[in-house]
Amino acid sequence: QQQVKQSPQSLIVQKGGISIINCAYENTAFDYFPWYQQFPGKGPALLIAIRPDVSEKKEGRFTISFNKSAKQFSLHIMDSQPGDSATYFCAANTPGNQFYFGTGTSLTVIP
Amino acid sequence: DGGITQSPKYLFRKEGQNVTLSCEQNLNHDAMYWYRQDPGQGLRLIYYSQIVNDFQKGDIAEGYSVSREKKESFPLTVTSAQKNPTAFYLCASSMVAGVGEQYFGPGTRLTVT
């Protein structure tokens, strides 16, 4: 059973546009929600993360929106650039436990 | 430089052979993890370890084994019992299990023919 559901599987955005990736979860015990960015042939790297006590976190062009009541969170990439083309994973976890990952979204930003 | 090293980057084996993938970290993290990545399936947890000499099975542990004799090392053995071992394998660590950021290694691509 997938603990964290991610959509869409792939996304194509024009340069300068907004990329939006969504995730949903069921386990209300999750207390940390990171997003990872992975380039081909490399390991994922933490992009931005949020805890459920805030509804939004922004770091540069990247924003996480968090809706605790709906058990959903999303990644927004503003002014998307070709260099943002990568696979993005959402995740969730609770202390002392494993991390649960979404299935990933392949983002392509067209120049 | 602190980080996680995995070696080798590419590994080729014949079917029926066991193979061990190396993972070393110098971040002084207690927790270490092994993931398998296949196209369209995201990251699937094989095993994780919260402390030395302790480890737990993840979602897809069958056909794999691990050891954690030292804090900095968490090798993964892909045994001949693993039915479809060809994949990209990622090692990760975190300060404490399930807390904060996970740091990933560069991965090992294993091909079994």
C-alpha cells in the first residue's frame, strides 16, 4: 500500500511557467514532509521540507503548500527553468521510523 | 568532505552470483538505509538500520541481506534468491531514524545477466 501518493507522473512546462506537483497521505502521525530532487544517474538531494504546524514554506523559487485537514501537500516551482528538469519525490516520515516516498514526477522544462 | 560514498558506480554480475554493494558515510549518522529504484516505481526501502548491530526489513527485503558492524558502513548483499536484481541501488543516512534530512549516496547501478 502506497503511504504517499504523488501526481502527476510526468510534467512538461514552458520556461518561466509554474510547475505544480501534488502529494497525498493517510497517516496522520507523519510529522515531516520533504521534497527531493534527483538528476539522472545521481542520488536524490533534499530540496525543501515542511512540518505540519505551518501551511506554507518558501525557499527561493520553490514553495511547499501544506493542507493538514486534506492531508495533502504540494511543491510549486515558480519561473521554471530548463535546469529544473529532474525527477521530484515527495516523502513523509515519523521519528524512529522509515521514510515513505512518492513514486516520483519527471519534470521537463522546455526552453 | 562529508558525505556518503557508494562503490562501484556500475556493477555487472552473472545470474546466480551473490554481489555486495558498498556504502560508507562519514557524517556520524546513526541511521542508514538501502533503497531500490526502478523506473516509475520511486524509491522502495530494502533495509534500514537505526544503530550498529541492528537493522529492520523494509518493504522489499526478500533476496537481500545487510550487516551493520560499524557505524559508518552498511553493505548490502544481493543474493541469488532475488528474482529481478537489475536496478539502481541507493544508500542513504540520517542523523536519527525517521528524523530530519536523509542524505543519499550517488548510487550503484547493478546489471545481472
